[in-house]
Amino acid sequence: MDRDIATQALYDSRSHSTGARGTRTREKPAERKAFVRATILIVDDEPDVREVLEEYFATHGYAAIGAESAEAAKTIAAERPIDLALVDIHMPGEDGLMLARHLRERYAKLAIIMLTSASTVVDRVVGLEVGADDYVPKPFDPRELMARVKSVLRRTSNDAHGDLGAERVRIGHCVLDIAAHRLTDENGNEVAISSLEFDLLKAFAESPNRPLSRERILNLHQKQDWDPFDRSVDLRIMRLRKKIEPDPEHPRFIRTIRNEGYMFVPDGR
């Protein structure tokens, strides 16, 4: 059966990890968690393509997540930080170009590579115009795709870190000075925050990319004016977002993690 991806080497690479009975050999959980180079979102409506690319990137130390549609990709990007998105242009419903535009508007530092037919020059041009960092024409060799991914990640990660030193941390468009108990905006103007808000920002700064549960946040302020029976945690997060997020309606730096709590993402991706 002909495949849209048309990269036999990619499918051959999966067969090398197949046992005598056809069962794919998977990494042990401990080995996967040992070191993750980056998190890659693979958006393609073909299940075989997603599965093979997920396995290929996983064997090279990446965390790979598949999405069968633009809508699924939007949900995933809103729930967890993504370093790079591989987006197939031609998908049913909302196509890859519209998705790329959405991702670029919401997540400025997210790297995007478009997967497109080699003959569609217009698609490649439009893809770059809407904010894609690169494109890879189909059919492609998996080694070329890997090289493009590494190259784009190197280019986009130069300014990804928000740490300004042990006592100063960039949070959204603000800087938290832990020693001085101050929050300033991008122009150096002080942003008014309460002691509760400072303590919460400090907790986020000390645990980047790790969810803080509602219980932990409540315990952080158990001797102050928090009421575990109301929505004080949500209200406090909402107020902080209005102060540090460029777009509070679409928060990127203090993210809601479903069933886990809230997480500070330094690079907002």
C-alpha cells in the first residue's frame, strides 16, 4: 500500500526494533525519563505516520506526542509546553497553514516545521509567511527530518531561558526580584503585588516546568487568608496572569495543567 509519507527508510527503522514475533521493542520508562532533548508535537491525520514518527523521535531521546487534527493539536499545546511542532499542511478540516498561524500567534517561541509536498511551492511560501521556521518536502528521509529539527531547535532556543540569576527570574513580561521582593515590568516599572502573590510567584520560580497542585498552593499559605473551600487559588492565579502575561486570556507562562494544578513555563512555549 502506498503511503503519503513515502519514506521506506522510516518504516524500515521501525522494523529493526521488532522482535521475532513482530512485537515492537519499547524503551523502559526509566530510560525514557533519563534525558529528554525536547518535546515534539506531530500533527498528521495519518495514524501510521504519527506512530512511526513518534517511535523514531523517541528512540533519539525526544518526547513525541501525536495529534490527528488541528483541534487536537491546539488542545495539547494549551495543556503542556511544546518545543517544536511538525505540521502536515494537507489535513481534513482546519489545515496545517491555519494551525501554524494559530500556534505562532499563541506561542511565539514554539518552533514550527511544515511537512508538505515537494511540488507545492505556494504552500511552502505561505507556510513561511504565517510563521513556520522551516519546511520539509515529502517524501523525506528521516535523517534529514531529524537534522532539520535539530537545526531549528538550536536557532529558536538561544533566548528561551528566562533565568536572570539566582535572585532575579523572568516571568512573562516581568522580572521577579526575589531578594528585593519586587516585580517589575519590561520597562523597569514596579508592579504592585501582595505578599501572597509574591510568595506564589517565588514558588513558581523555584519549581519551573513542574506543576504546583492546588493543595500545595493552599499549604504554602495555610497561615494566611486562603480559604480551601472557595476559589481563592483560581482567583489569585487569574490576578497574577493579568500582571505577568502578555495575553492573560491565553496564558503561556502560568499554565493550567488538567487534574494537576498550575505550572510556570519560563519560555512560554
